[in-house]
Amino acid sequence: MSHIVIIETQVRDPDALRLACRRNALEAPVLGTTKLFNAEVTGYLVSLPRWRYPVACNTDTGEVLFDNYGGSWGEQAHLDRLMQSYAIEKSVMEARKQGHSVTEQLLADGSIKLTVQVGGAS
């Protein structure tokens, strides 16, 4: 039986964030504080390609804080890819914790289909 799931992503798991960074060939996130254009933020800092400021992931609140000045200081697609990767990594981690196996399929539109097989860890 198939089910469609839509996930609204909050970043709360540093391990899944590290895996998402690795998946995207990014440096590992570093816990710290940084200044965005006009604010100081604290969280797991991720440097995205050609972004002026890092992205800060507050794992206590789930918020992802960034300033890309509407795309002028960083391409939104890089953040979107990171968030997609985080959702995949976290979903796979949780499914495997419950003893399920997971397969991943890249679709033509760039989205990724995860299939969870109940009861078969891989």
C-alpha cells in the first residue's frame, strides 16, 4: 500500500544536518554565533556555495535563519537542496530506527521519492 507524505521541515537533529551537508559536498556544520546583515544568530552554521552569510540552524526551535537578500547574496536553490537533503536524511534515520528499509529514487523534476519497506532494515 502506498501513501503520500508531505514533510514541512524543521531542523532539529544535528546528525541529520551533518549527513545532509555531506550529501551536498558542504563542510560540516559548526555550532556557533554569526552576524547576518543586521542581526546576530546562533545555531549550527552551514556555509552554502557563493552565499555572503552562513545559514544558522537552531535545533532547539527548528528554525533556519538566513539572509540572502532575496537571492542577491545567495541562490535559494542551494538552501532548498540542503533542506531537501535534511528531510531525506532524517526520514531515513527514523525509518531505520524502527527496523524498516528505505530506498531512494531521484525523479525527473529533482524531487526524491523515498520508499519505506516496513520490517526490512537495510
